[in-house]
Amino acid sequence: MSLFDDDRPQKPVAHEIGGDLSLLSVDELSSRIDLLQAEIARLEEERKRKSAGRLAAENLFRS
């Protein structure tokens, strides 16, 4: 076993909302921020798609 072996449990790649952040390094925090920003962009794109579909349906029934 090496002097530099890390026996701590590995942190999950996904972010848990409300989880303890005190044990995360700056790099880990940056990675989680990137992950969450990508997820926000994905959610916003889906919301746009659904809003466009809803608007199209409303316009169809108004005609």
C-alpha cells in the first residue's frame, strides 16, 4: 500500500441537492457547478420545446 493511497469513500459524480459541501475541493466544486449548469441548460431547452408545442396546440384550437 502506497503512502498516497486514499481510503476515503469515493464521492459520487452526481450532485445531491442540499448535500454537505464542506469536504469538497475547489476542483470538485467547479466540476459540480459545470454539471449543474449543463443540467440547467438541458432543462431550459426541454421547457422551450414543451412551451412551443403547447403554443402550437393552443393556436390550432383558436383558429
